[in-house]
Amino acid sequence: MHFLLLYNYFWKFQGKFKILRSFIFPSTRGLVVHGVQGFDYKKARENLEIPEDFAVMAMITIGKRGPKENLPPNLQEKENPNDRKPWK
């Protein structure tokens, strides 16, 4: 019984670390990762056939950076290099 209480208390905390790792690992491999907000949790569960005993906590997109020229003109203006150090 104590294990179940402890498990229920920490599962969201542990999940946040797994989400963070999902951002860092692809970035070290040259991929771009973005968090998505405003999605429909219920539809995500239904469309991805996620069982009820699992929690939908976040959605992320992972892909390769495309050419700036593929963006609409208003977004091209916002696409500038930053001064962050690259992941190694």
C-alpha cells in the first residue's frame, strides 16, 4: 500500500524528466524539437489509442531544420541565428 501511494505521488515528477530527456537527446543529434501546447488531450488519447491507465502529459514534434526559404515571408523575418552554444 505504501508503494502505491509513493508511486502515485512521484509519477508526474518522473515524467517531466523523461520529457526533458526527449528534448535534449534529439538536439544532440542535430534534430529540432518543439513542445506543442493547446492540443486536445482527449483526441490525442483516442487517435493514438493510448490506454486509460496511461497519462497524456505532453506533445512534442521532432524533425530536421528545413531551409529558411520554405517559410512564409513573415516567419522568415523571425528566423535568425541565436547566440546559444550548440549541443555537443
